[in-house]
Amino acid sequence: MKNSDIVEEICSDLFCIKVPLPDSPLKYLNSYVVRAPDRSLIVDTGFNHKLCFDTMTTGLDFLGINLARTDIFVTHFHADHFSLVPKLKTPTTRIYFNRPETELLENWQGFGPMLKKADQQGFPKERLKEALEAHPGSKFGVKWAPEANILSEGHTLTYGDYTFTCIETPGHTLGHICLYETAKKILISGDHVLIDISPNIQCWNESENLLKNYLESLEKVGKLDVVSVLPGHRRRFTDLKSRVDELTRHHENRLDEICGILNNAPQSAYEIAARMKWDIKASCWEDFPIAQQWFATGEALSHLRYLEERGDIIKKLSGKNICFALTKV
């Protein structure tokens, strides 16, 4: 692969390194690099995988980036954005991260609690181990908690001619942060706003309402004056407000779809996910890759949690499983 296939210059001293994501339907991560004479900045990194590491280091070498004089900003705690950090960091690298997910890492108990919740939500118990093994966080994650510089809403990062302001956008994850360059009207959106796909919103924690957080975060960024959106995956785009409106309608339609599914009878999250429409090349739910069944069930849960808090549905135990039903039939 040629350097020109890996690295693209977006504007002066702002670049995108296209990092392959093996075994992922996302295919690539967009890692953004601000090159500056004193210190440079990398935004997101890729899987803990040799192909990701080789691509990143090839791209950084091509740009003349010295990792000893480079810092790393992580938009959120997902393996494709976070897991290569330990192999890229040097003793002088500053790692920028958010507080909610730093605390999550510091108290990480593995996937055990999530698997227990999946069992309660109707996910076939005999497939849970398979689902865990197929999860990107298991295959390409890293058991490492960084000594992070904690950033939150309004904090700024200046590298070269770019000054980015942190915009907290929880939803896709608990502590997701976007970077907004006010003067140049550039938004590095991580996985908060993507152009060709809807970011996955999962909610395995009953104390959270991540879809509500996500919709509020969408409304927040929709008010920004932006001429260029730099997402974590797929292509860059310009009309942020239109995309925010599309994503909002998408989730409104999802909520209506689930209420329609529950018109028949109370069902578990897994059963509901199996009846929802998904943009996946498979003839039926049983043919979905197990990792996609996992993500779909988590997505269904986020919408069910939203509907429950809104008062449209209730949950109840049916044996050992949690089922959901409409409050008005």
C-alpha cells in the first residue's frame, strides 16, 4: 500500500491516517493527526493489532511525526479508537481522556457483568461465550488503564494553528467527547455523528439512559457552526445539521418500530432485536454474525430504556428473563 493510500491531507498540517480494522464491518478508522513544530496530536488510534500498528507507524513516519513529541486524544473507550495507545505512547506522551470512562477502566471487571445482563435479556446462554469471544474488545482490546489527563466540556487543546474545544457528547459511550475548532469550523466527531451509518447506542446498564443522552448530544452539536465534519469512520461531510436531523428521525422511527413489535405480546430485548429491521447482509436473524446480534440487542435495550423512562413501556420478570410490555394496549 502506498503512503498516499494511507495518509490524506485535509488542510494545512491536519491529516487523516486510514487505519484498517480487521474483522470489523466498519473496515477503517479515521485517525486524525495535527502536525506541529513543537508537539503534535493524534486523535484515536485503532485496534491492538499488528496491521493497525504498522499502518499507524508508516503514516506517522511519512508525516515526520516524532512520537516522543506527540500527544494522544481518545474520543471514547472502544477498542478501535483506544487499544493501540499503549504501543504508540512514549514516556513523554500525554494521553487525553474523559473522566467517566477513565473511572470505568480503573474499575473494569471484564465482560462478566455484561454477560449476566445479556442472559437476563434473553440472549441464548449457550451463545454468550461465543458472543464474548467475537466482541472487538475481547479480540483486539488491551488490559491497560492510562495515566490520563482528564478533559471535560470547554477544555481546550492547542497544537500548531489549531485550537480545539472539548464538547461532551455522551450517548455512543458514557463519556464520548468531540473536538471543535471554532475558528476553522471543524468538528472531529469520533463516533458521535457518522455519515453513512447510525452510531451504535447500547445500554446494558439499567441506571443509564444513553439514548436520551445521545439525542441531547445530537441537539447540542447541531447548534455548532461547522463547515467540515471529520468522523471516526467512513467519509467526511459538510452538512452537520441535516445529518443530525436524519439521525434524530432514525431513532424516533426505531422507537415507533419497537412499540409496534410490542403490540403483539411482551418480549425480551433479544426477541425484540430479532424482529427489528437491520441493515446487515443476512437472510434472517439466525444468520447474523454473533457479534452483530450482540450489538443489535444492546441497541434494542437503549431504546427500551428510553421508552421505559418515558412511561411508554414497563418491564417485568418472566421466569429468569426480563420482558417488556406496552403500558397501554
